[in-house]
Amino acid sequence: MRRASLSRRVALFTTLGLAAVWAGAVLMMSAVLRSEQDELFDQQLVQTAHVLLPLVEQMQAQDIPVEVPQPAISMDEALVYRLVARDGRVLWQSELAGRATLPDAAGLTPGRVVPAPGYRLYATPFDAAGHALQIAAPLAERREAFREGMTSFLLPMVALLPLTWLIVGWISRRSLAPLRELGAEIAARDGSRLDMIDAGDWPDDLVQIAGVVNGFIARLSQALEAERAFATNAAHELRTPVAIALAQAQQLRETATAPEQVARLDALERALQRMRRLVARLLQLARADAGLGDSAEVHDLAALTRLVLAERARSDTARLAVDLPSGPVMARIDPDAFAIVLSNLIDNALQHSPPDSPVRLHLWQGAVLEVANEGAAVAAADLAGLTLRFARHRGDGFGLGLHICQQIVSAAEGKLEFISPAPARRDGFVVRVTLSPAVGNP
């Protein structure tokens, strides 16, 4: 499950907070609107009652059976009224009043607006003739007016919520852009790049974080530099003693006659050969970690490949099937760096392929180098870990060769790829190196 980004969380919670405030404001506004609306309708009801009282008295006195004009509307929207005497008798009432359920006329207090089932009812004080008018307005009309008022207010406000989400999201992304830049700067640091982070014009909080990270990078850089210096010095110091010990072991092997001595000297020679290779790998690792690989000049990879192959042992080159172009293949990479990469790839292929099986080396125009060997396929899940330092997949290697290749190729702004099984096969392993070709490379 993908986690939400910080900007998305800020936008979400800010929008939810604004929505909560908006909902609270709507509730308060609805209460105020209901109160003010009831007050307005009650005032209209009182005024209507006082205006109608003399008119109804006149109609009652003249016995005129005329209903106060009202539009043809339903019962729940019509005003109803009745003229009452002091003793509570109903002297006159509108036609619709007889169909309405109203409280007892004698129980109403004059001069007050009171609630009734489905109505708001007002009774005028008794006049000089001893008459009062009781008039009732249906609540359905008030509710409809309230709904229409709230709807006309809520619809634009609801439409503003998505716009608020977009605006807050844009603001949060812009505001948190320096934080993403800081994350990218930290992610770009590794063992080959430990330069300080430039906080630039970032906010003060991020400048403090960058300062803490820079302090950590400085301490880490010192630790790695001490480690590299130790490995380099140790490799340099060991190279000569190992070479002397190997030469002595080889001389003793030539003069030994007893089978037990021969076996022991063979084992000693193999151990010293392995130590010599380890010393060479450590020296290469130190150079790779120092950034070996980039070059301001272009070099012919085909010519460099021939030189590397010429320096290798006859037993190695006998298993190599080399395919080089007739013309030069120019690319931007340090010659020593390319030689290290090519030698390590050949060593890796020879070591992990069946004995006497061929190792195919191809170099194409466009600065693409491939080294392929036979053998069991490497699982896709294991391919990504082959370049980790001291990561061993099979065999008795040191776990440094492919890591050194990765460091050098990255420094040369190239690409290192692993393909297993080999194309159109069920087994095999292919390493492809793609370097930056020189402009105008034929």
C-alpha cells in the first residue's frame, strides 16, 4: 500500500479542518437564520392580524359571506383566522379554518404568538367591541422558505470544497518543495558522493536539518576515508610480501620431490594466489571509491580491449570468443578504469562458468560491451544484489568485482546491466556495459 505524501496529508487535513469549521459555521448560521426567519414571519403574522381585524368585524356585522382573498393553494400553505368574543365564542372564521386543527379559542392568550400543531398562532387583544382575531400561519411555508434559503447558501459552499482541496494541495506542494529537494539531496549521497548539502534559500527549519545531515555526512566521510586509507595502505603493504612469499613457494615447489611436500606447497601457492588477487581487488576498490572512471578525453575501447587481452594468461584467452569491430570505438572513460572493468568481467565470467566452456566478449559501435558466460541462470531477485560490496552469489570470489565495475561505470556516467538467463536461452549470464559514446563516433 502506497503511503500518502506529506503534501497530500497536509492538503487532506487542512481541507478537513476547513470543512469542520465550515460545517460548524453552517450549523450556527442555520440556527440564526431559523430564529431571524421565525421572528420576521411572526411580525408579519401580527401585522396581518391587526389589519384583518376591522375588516373581519365589518364583514361579520354586515353578514357578508366573503372569504379574504387568498391564492388557490394547499391547506398547509394557507392562512386561517377566526373572530372570537371575550367568552370564547367563535363569531366568524375563514372557510379553511373549519378544516384546520386549532386549539380552543378561549384558551389563547391575547397579544402572544404561540405554537400549535402545524401552525404558529397569534391572537390580537380584544378591542372596544370585545372582539379579537386569532390567525394561524402554517409551518410548512416557513420550512420551505428555510430549505430554499439553506439550499441556495449550501450549494455554492459545497462546490467550494473541491476547489479548496485543489488550492490547499497546490499551496502545500509549493510550500513543501524545499523538503522534497532536501530528501532528493540526501538520497543522492552514497559512498561515492559525500559532499555537503547546500541549504540555499530554504526555510530555517530545513536549514537546521541540512546542518545536522551535513554533520553526519562529515563524520561518515571521515570514517569512510579512514577505512579506505587503511584498506589502501594495507593492500600496498601486503603486495610486496605476498609477491615474495609466492615466488618462494613456487621455487620450493620446483625443488620438492616428496608427494606430501608437493601437495602442501600447491595449497600454499593457491592461498597466496588468492591473497594476491584480494590485494589487487582492494587496490581497485580504493581507486573506484575515489571516483575513477570519468575522463575528459575519448579513448578507443577496441584498442584498450586488445591490450587487456594481450596481458592475460594464455589459459584465459583460450576460452575467450572475442568479437571486436574493425574500426575504433570511441568513448569517454579513463583507460585504467576500462581495463579494470573488462578484467573483472572476464574474471567473473571465467570463475562462474563451467570448466572449458567459452566466454563470449562482444564490443559494438555505440560503446556497448557484453561479456557472456554459460552456467545456471541467476534468479531475477538476486540480480539487483550482485553489485553490493562483498556480496557473493556462487563460487569462492571476494564479492568485489561487480561492485568495482558498478562504481567505475557510474562514475563514467554509463550503465551496467545483468541479463540472466541469456537471450534465447534457459541458462547463462550476460553483463552489458553501455558507456557514453564520443560525438561523431563511427
